[in-house]
Amino acid sequence: MDYTPKMEKAMQQSHKMGYAEYSRNLDNRLAVEKKRHQEYEKSKMMVTEMKHQVYK
């Protein structure tokens, strides 16, 4: 996969590390993916709550 400068900037802003560091270190990868998963679950819950509020 080609990694663009915009992707590198987003990685730096979100996770305080560059793609090279992310790809080199398994612990970093696991931490980033865990954070992404938590954010995904949180957003799913927010959407569900909003849907419940709309249909009340």
C-alpha cells in the first residue's frame, strides 16, 4: 500500500507516531489498533443512542 503524506500527518496527529514506527513495532501496532477498535465501538454506541432518541 502506498502511504501518502496526508496519511502520515493523520497518523502523527492521531497516534503521535509515524507510519514507519507503527510498522516496525508490534506493540505500537497493537496499541493503535486497540484504540481504533475502542473508538469504533464508541461511535457505534453513539449512533445507536441517537437512533433511539429519534424514534421516541
